[in-house]
Amino acid sequence: MGKGRKALIYLAIATTLLALSILFLLWSISYMERSRIATSLVSALAGFSLLSAALYALRLSAYLYGVEKSEQ
């Protein structure tokens, strides 16, 4: 792959996961307003799990970018 391409792929994946986590957390609030507690908790769990994955992918992207920059 080209220089910096892997880091950009991980950055795109992280951005997508971050958007999905925000969506799930907003759904969780919406479900809680309608007194659907179990659905709200499951949505919150999914949202926080996706947020954790997004932060890990962002960290991996920064690491790959640094490694590729140091190789130049």
C-alpha cells in the first residue's frame, strides 16, 4: 500500500465507528424518554462499545502515521 494509506483507512474506520457510537448513544436517550429502559441500556452498551473501538482505531491510526513518518 502507499505511504500513509493504512493510517487513512484506520482513520476512516474510526470516524465511522465514532459516528455510529454517537448515533447509538442518542438512540439510548430517545428510548429512555419513552420509558424503554432495557432497550435504552442495550443501546447505551452498544454505543460505549463502539466508542471504545473508535478510540482504539484512532490510537492505532496515529501510531501507524508516526511509524510511516519516521521511516521517511
